[in-house]
Amino acid sequence: MLFSGWDNLLRTLVVGVLAYIVLIMFLRVSGKRTLSKMNAFDLIVTVALGSTLATVLLAKEVALAEGILAFALLIGLQFTVTWSSVRVRWVRRLATGEPMMLLYGGEFLPEALMKSRVTKDEVRAATRSAGVDSLEKVLAVVLETDGSFSVVRSSEDGNGSSLVGVSGPHKSPESAER
């Protein structure tokens, strides 16, 4: 079917504009965290919001009010989980996971590579992207909770404190905090 009538087009136009405006307002009110760099939990919420918007736009059986409630529910749940994850460690671990050290002191950590399903070549690529020409110049490479790699260069005056909270073999003055 190529065309089912002007009423359907008008409904899609009106509901689409209103749903879009409401979604933008909800996202602005919920804060920057809702639109931040994504970990798996944030990605799921983003996909669910997009799916909800598409359903509200195209499914005649779903009223705009139901779509608005679904937006509010998803954003409210995301806010609740992120608020809790800032305050409760087990919620943070459940929602976002933990960063994983893949290389330390220029040496690959084979068990961590296997567990994270990352190859040595991917770690080398991350170090090249960071402008490092030798693994011996790298204190650590960390797979972050959002899937990105962080490359921490070795330095004589650094103490490795940025690695606190990262799963791995490092020993820094703050490792007792873990």
C-alpha cells in the first residue's frame, strides 16, 4: 500500500511534532547524564526511547498520552538507576560494569584480554591512536565501561592514582580504596 489517506498523514505529522517536543523537553529536564557518553545501560534506554517514539508516530493504537507516559517512565527509570549508581556501588557495578585493565607496565594481561574479548592488535591500535610509539611507554590500557580505550602513559612523577577502581594488577597508593 502506497497511500492510505490524508488522515493518517495528518495524524503522523501532528503526533510526531508533539511527541518530539515532549521528548526533547523530558531530556532537557532530566539533565545531561541522560545524553552522556553511553555505556550499555544508557544505550538500552536510548534505543527504547527511539522505539517508543517510532511506535507513537506510526501505530494508531498507541495514543500520544501513552507515548508520553512511556517516555516519562523510561527517563524516570534511567534517572533512578543513575542517581542510585552514584550513591550505591553495587548498583553502579550492575548498571555500568567496571573498567578492565588490559595492559599494565607494557605487558599484556592475557586473562583480561580473553574475558573482555579484546585482541592485542586492538590494544596496540589504541596506543597508536593515543600517539604512543612503544608499549614500554604505557603504564596501562583500560577498557572503559562505555567500550572505549584509555591509554595511561608512564611517568616518573605519577603515582597511578587514575587507575583506582580499575580491575587489574596495579599497585598505587590509593589501591586500598578499592
